[in-house]
Amino acid sequence: MTAKSERRLGPRLRVRLPVSIETRKRQPITGYTRDLSASGIFLYADTQIIEGSELEMVLLLPEALTNGEKQWVCCQASVIRVEPGGADGRFGVAASIRNMVAMPQASG
């Protein structure tokens, strides 16, 4: 048996960020990231998400992941793996990011 090949296109950054998630079939879901790369995300969601689901996610990237300024982004992704709920009842979700777009800053 061979080891799984690495599918990430860029470095994975371990970062915990709140994320708002929408699927085609459900109301908005909340969660937080475990790690993030330009091509993928692993997050913990408060509701089970089905493998193969299409997601739209909104999160605020910290300065360390941008050009020195916090930046809201909207991502479209496909769920490639779901892990059973952990001790806190959240579900682990691995998703492949197809598109990540910077959102304009909200005036405040």
C-alpha cells in the first residue's frame, strides 16, 4: 500500500478563524477553521455537511494571511471529506476551494 499523495497546491496554515457557511439545502451554518491553504480548507461546522456538497463561505483573513490588512473573502468550495463529530459536537469538513474573492470593506 502506498502513502496518500499530497494534493495541496500551496502551504497549509494552521489558523482558527470563524467562518459562515451556506449550502444549497440548508440555512446558514457556523464554524471555525483548523487550517487553510489557497486551494483547500479544513473546518469544524456546528451542523453535519454531506460529502460532495457545494459550499459558499465567508471569513475574515487576518493580516498574517494578506498584505498586512484584514480582508473579508468569499470562497466557493466542494466538500471532499467529512469526519464524525468531536467532543464538542462539531463535524470536521475538508473542502477543495475553487474560488476565493476579496470582498469590499463594509463601511462602518
